[in-house]
Amino acid sequence: MVVDNVDYNGLKHLIKERTTNIRTNPVTIPGQGPSSDAWTQLEAEIFPILGQQHDRVSLFIRSKHGEINRRLDQVERQLKRLTQQLKPETRNSPPVQQTRRYARLVQDTESISLDIQSFSQFANTQRLAFKKILKKYQKWTGSANLQSRVNKEILSQPESFLKPDLSPFLERLSKATSALRCMVVSKRRNQAGNNVAENGTSVTLYQSNVAKLQEAAEQKSPLEFDAAFLSIPLGHV
């Protein structure tokens, strides 16, 4: 994502260079102050550059938004197929978390979660870069015209994508993660019930182990759940 960052340092250097030159060699226009005309010219130069920076970053963010959406679509399709395979008659099959499909889904959901976090941080960084560069401009020129124009004509427009709505992604990811957890807990409960009937394992021990797994499923990631499961002796769950 570094390549697609707002060129904050470049913009800062450009504004500093232009304002320094203006202060050194003011341009006087009859009936207007030298700074007034100078800032008008500078704003006319800086505004399209800021627009280009915004459009480039916004396009990249829109592309990443679409990529995450497609990855979630794929996870949901695969999860649906895996759920359909877990019929009651398949209870004696190998544990679901040992299947490649389940492991891949866990890996994909965790990867998407990290990408959403990075995506949000990237968008926030770009908004902050615009805010800081406009603040620098106002500080060095004393003019708020550029900031008002950028906010009105660029940042507040519907096509601006510097503030993407990630709540639908987070909701879909939460549902997929919960489904994966419930899938393992449900399967283990069924198998544990069969083991109690066959080998007389203590009901109290069984309940304790199930409670341990349930807590891990509700409070931790799927991979941590698997670690909690492996910590229980064979035949005790």
C-alpha cells in the first residue's frame, strides 16, 4: 500500500517552496494585497494536484474494497458447501477441524480480518495526510480558502472513497467466524455424547471439557480453539 499513499512529503515541500518564494518576492496587484493575489495563484496550482492525489488513492481504496468483498463471497460459498456436508449421518467421520477445507476457511477468515484492519488503517492515514497538508497550507499562508474548497469539491463528494463503510464486511466476517466455531463445537458435542455411552466416561469430566472448549470457541480465534482442543486428553471429550 505504500506506493499508493498520498505524497505528503512532496506536497509539503511544494507548498513550503511556493510560500517561501512568494514571501521573498511578493507580487503586488493594484487594489489588492500582494499575498491575496499570490495565494490565489498558489491555490490554483495546488488544488488540481490535491485532486489527482485524491483520485489515485480513492481508486486504490475502491479496488481493495471490491477485493475484500469478493473474498468474503468466496468464503461464504465454501462455508455453505461445508455446512451441507456435515449431515447427522456423517457424525462418525473425522473431526471437521482436521479437514483441509475447514483449515483453509479458518486461514481465509483470519487473513480477511487482518486485511480489513490494514485497509481501515490505510484509509485513515490518507484522510489524516490530507488534513495535515491543508493545515500546513493554512498555517504558512494564513488562508483557509484551499481547505474549504478541497472539503467541498473533493472530500465531501459521493465519489470520494477515503471513508469506506466497513461495517458490512465486519458483520459478514463475524457470521462466518461464528459458523466455523459452532461447526466444531456441535460436532465435538455429538462425538462426546457417543463416547460417554460407549466407554462410560464420567459425565462430570465430559461437561468440564465441553465447557472448556465452549469458552475457547466463544472468546478466542478458531486456531486457538484447536489448541484448546488438543490440550484435552484423547477419549476425554
